[in-house]
Amino acid sequence: MLEDKVSNDMKQAMKNRDAELVSTLRFLMAALKNLRIDKHLEKLEDADVITTIKKQIKQRQDSIEQYTKANRKDLADKENRELSILKKYLPAELSEDALKKIIQDVIAEIGATSMKEMGTVMKGIGEKTKGAADNKIVSQLVRTALGG
């Protein structure tokens, strides 16, 4: 499972004295532990781990944007390195063509014709992609497909 992989990688990083990797993975493990406690689970499903990693990635992207605006290249670079570490744990992203095909299939299944049904379409796409697509890109493609 993905949670075990993160844990094993953190142990290996500690042995290798890779401080940045250890720090990033510790932060992720803490978020996973909090989620386990909140959900009263012994082990998390991979989908929960992927969701947590995506939240961490979003936080890093927001920080990079803020640091860049504030001319703090050193901090933005650190966040970029952490971002690349976290992205290694996500499933491979679907291509734009594959996403468009999934979007068309979901729209056809649901019979969506307007932007009012975007939420339903997005939910259907989320179930089919299972974390292998950036929601921001999916949202833009759905808006285009629904004529919004």
C-alpha cells in the first residue's frame, strides 16, 4: 500500500541522512496519521493517501506562488523540491486526450447539457480517474465541453 511505501521511504531517507526528504515525508506521515485518527482506521486506503498528498501538493503550490510574489526565491526553491518529492507518490497523470474521452463518456452517461450539471459530471469523472488527473485541468475541460 502507498502508506507503507511512504513509511519505508522515510526510514531509508533517515538512514541516508537526507534531511529534506525526511522532513517532507514526516510532514506527510503526520497528515496521514491525523487522517487515520479522524477516520478511526488502522490503515488508510490508497485513495485517502492520494487525497492527502494532493492537499499537500496544493499547499506547496500556494506557498511557491506567495514566495515568488515576495521575491523569496530560496523558499520557493525549497517548496519546489518538496513538491517534486510528493509528486513521486501520485499515480501517473492521464493525458489530455484520455481526459477528454472520459469527460465525453461521463457527459453522455449523465446526459448533461448545461453548466448546472457540472458538479455531477465532475463527481463522475473523479470516480473514473481515481486521482490520476489534476482537478483544475479537468474543470477547465468540463467547462469547455459543457459550453461554459
